[in-house]
Amino acid sequence: MRAWILLSLGLLLAPGVAAQSADPFISSGREMSRTDLEAYLANLEQAILDESQGESLREQARARAQLIRRRLEEGDFRVGDRIQVQVAGENWTNQSPGAIAPARLVAPAPGSPSVPTGQGAVGVTFAVQSGPSVKLPNIPAVSLRGVLRSELEAFLSEELSRYIRDPQVSAQTLIRVSIFGSVGAPGFYYPGAEQNVGDVIMLAGGPSSDANYEEISIKRGEDQLWGGEELQAVMAEGRTLDQLNFLAGDIIEVPQQSNNNVWLEIGRFALIAGSTLLLGIRVF
């Protein structure tokens, strides 16, 4: 835990991290609403047309704009996601049809120690199936196409109102995320969409002592979505998985330091710790 606190301080104090991300980020909450995404897309489209921006930044804006358009059209849910649902007055359990036992929420890599998800139980967990859709007890499968995570509770309330009078619904989205590299327990995890990248790395046991946090990256297949100083900046801002446009199957990769860098990082952490003590901040 101490190492991760120092690492977090390193993200905040490291040179270059104070620079803001180039993308014109918009969000009114930890999960982005449709209005947020539309405003974000409008700002990205302005950035694309701004010839005063470098071509690399404009290309980055084009890529982000494509992600946002896809979210607005197709929604956020993919096969492999999970949703936790609780409906007041309904006796749904982990043995209900379509439900998934909590033990299956975390899948560490073979040989890695089992670690908890860190998720508070919102209700019974169901898998997102092809369509995408979700099968809840005693009703037909519900299509999730075009639904954003921020819209899930209202959407399910409307759908369930066809079968249940005035349903009181609580729902949370769990995203299937791969965490590989220099962490305590690499593997596949299902964090909440409102968690940030640092929270998710802690689900995997936190970074190892030889982790190179400056090179942490977020990938979708072979494509890198976030990396370098920009990722460190948005991590320092505390952006959530939803705000970073995560989808099921995305990868957080924590590389190992080269031997030449290990002692430099130890010295850097020592300097940060010393500076923290001088500022009168107590770190446990």
C-alpha cells in the first residue's frame, strides 16, 4: 500500500504530468451522459478543424471522435460485461436464472493469488449476452443496444415497468478488463465503470516494485488508446473507466522497468517521500 501511495504521489509530482490532456473532455458525473458525450464530440470536431493544432493532435481528436460516435450509436454494453441489478421487492438471488455467482467475478491469471474485486454488492449479477442483451429472471431478454452506462437504471426501470408495477431499480455496470504486466495478480477483472485506473490496478494487487508507471498504457487489441504523459495526467485527474471510453476486453498494461531504471525510480520515490515530509504531509 505504501508503494502505491508513493507511486500516486509520483504521478502528481512527476515532470510533465501537470500538463493537461489535449482532448476537450466533458463530463457531469463519473459516468458520461448522452449530453456529455454529444458536447465532447462537438469539441473534438472543432479541434479536428483547428489548423493551428499539430497534425498529431488533430489525428488524436479524430480517433477519439470515432470512439464517441460509436458509443452514441451502439451504446456501451458488450458481451463479457456484467451488470449488478437490485429491484426492491423482488427476491432475486445468485441462484436466479441467468445470475452469476460472485466467485466468478474475478479471474486471475493461472498461478496468481486470488484477490477480491473491491466491489460493493449492488444486487444480483447478470452477464451481458449477444445482442447485446441481458436475461433477467421471469421476463424476456432485454436488448441493451444503444444504451449508455449512465442510462442503465432509467432504461431498466422503464423495461421492467412492463412486468412490475413502479419498479425501484438500482444497477451498476461491471466492465471486463484485462490487467497484465508488473502487477501483483495479472488477469481478468470486472471493476465498476465509475472506478478510476488506479483503483483497477489495485484490484490486481497493485503495481510491483519494479513497475514502470511512466509507461502504463491502455490498449484495445493492438491499438493504444492512452499512454505516456497523457495517461498519467488523466490518472492524476481521477478520470473513470467510463470517462476514458473503456469497453469490454480493453487492456491495462503495466510494464516492468529496465534494470537501469530501477535505482533511478527508487531514488525518485525517496525524493518524493522526503519532499512530502518537508511539506508536513503524513503518509502511512
